[in-house]
Amino acid sequence: MGDIGFDAASAISQGRRDHQEDAVAVDFPLGTGVGFAVVSDGMGGHAAGDIASKIVVTEVFSELKLRSGDVGALEADLEAILRGAMFSANECVRYHAETYPGTEGMGATLLAPVFMGDRLYWISVGDSPLYLFRDGALMRLNEDHSLVPQIDYLVRSGLMGADEGLAHPDRHCLTSVLAGQPVPQIDCRTLPFQMQRGDIVIAASDGLQFLRETALADLLRSRADASSADINAGLMSEIEALDDPDQDNVSLCVIKAVDPAEQITATRTGSRENLADVPQPRRHRRKSVTVMAAMSRAKTGVSARVSTEGGALP
């Protein structure tokens, strides 16, 4: 393994939504130089979205944990393992929806970065972002399976106004999701991304994107030497300070690439209690699923765990 250790921590907040539909699980065993996180953003309302995200996180996390005993074999067959876990999760969502008719239409995104020393792999379906902060600059690593890239292209091409693009009603429609149906778009990293000491990786649900990327980068610059738990706390405070009545659920995992001697125990934090006391909004930015391919012009050392704020699976 490359000479890199990991300081990882996760956080989750319900935001201003009626229900928590996100789930996140992390595992970075001390001294192994490997680890992974699984993030899922559910959709389908309280009857289904929270269950869908739990199914996805549980299936993918369990498969990676089961295989992590032999790190060499895991990395050698990682693409097949990640794709297999994703398809298994998709089938479990389908089976649950068929078994419980009231959950028809449930679905969830998937984002699972896997760290093997100085090598980073991932699989993602949907719009949950995987960010890299390096040398003061922020960039997104994974694909965005929503209509956002296509709408932004129309804006850049002058075919749509900037304000119209930002307010477009289909902006957050997903073009790929785990909903028990064929999965049209899968971003599975087959060749590793090379990590460096000092890198900060953030795996999150799209609720984090209520923060502009410039604000996210500014915070990371100011806290580049802080622990992953401190960065999590800073991000949650910034989101709370927005006081956005449409604030979506937020789940995230911050992973810092550090000297192995600097590894510390990962922690999980939740939102501040007063968020739960804020009156619920009348309007929501809801996700929807679409199969449109184009638009026309006009943490270190944690136990296996799924972090949510909902109930148990039925």
C-alpha cells in the first residue's frame, strides 16, 4: 500500500425536510491503509426514500466489508465487486417495491469511494458528488447523472439564459438511479486515481450543494490543517447559516490523506438540534427520475454502521 493513512469522519443532517432520506456508512480500519465510504440519497417520500437509501448502503457496504479481509484480492477484482454490489442493491430495491406496493417508485443514488493506499476507486449512480480538494483547488471527480450538465451546456452555448438555467424545473431530474429498473449510467472507476498526502476527499449527497463550490473551497482552504471531524462541523455550520427553507438532507464523509502516523479515530456527527425546531417548508426541491439522454434546444477505525435518522427496515 502507498505510504498514506486516512483521517475520516461522517456527518448527517435532516436539513429542513420532513424526513431523513439519506444514509451513510464508513469503514477505515486502523493500520490497514485502506477504507471506504458509502453514501446514498433516497427518493420516494417517507414511505420509501429512507428505506431505499438504507437498502443501497447496507448492500454495498456489506459486500465491501465482507471482501476487505483480503485486500489484494479485493483490489484485483474491485470493478466486478463494485458493479455486483450495485446490481444487488438495485435488485433489493426492486424486490422491496414489489413486496410492499406502498413503496412503488422508491429509488436511491449510490456513491462509494474505495481507498487502497494511495489509490482511489469509486462507483456512483446518480448526482451525489465526489469532490477532491488539492493544492487549494476544488474539483468534482465523478459523473453527474442529472440534467444539470446538459442545462449548463445550453447556458454556456448561449442557448439558454443563466437565470433560466438555474431555475429550470428539470434541473435536478436524475438520468440514472437505483430504482429496481435497468441502470442507464454507471460511473465505475476502473483505473485508480492517484492520491497525495494533503488531499481532502468529500463524498456527499447533493444536499451539500446548497453551498456554492466557491464557499466550499474557501472553507476547505481555511481548514486544510484541521481534522476531518472539524471540517465536517464547519460544513454543517455553513449549511445551517444559509438558513435555506428548502435545505435538503445532507450526508457526507470527509477523508483526509495523511501520514500513517497521524491517523485518528473517525467520528460521526449530526446536525445541531435547533434545525429540528425550524418550521417545515411549504416547497421542496424534489428529485425526479428521467431517462432523457439529452435535452432539446430551447474516517479511521470505525465499526460497520449505517448512519440515518429514520426507522429500521421493515
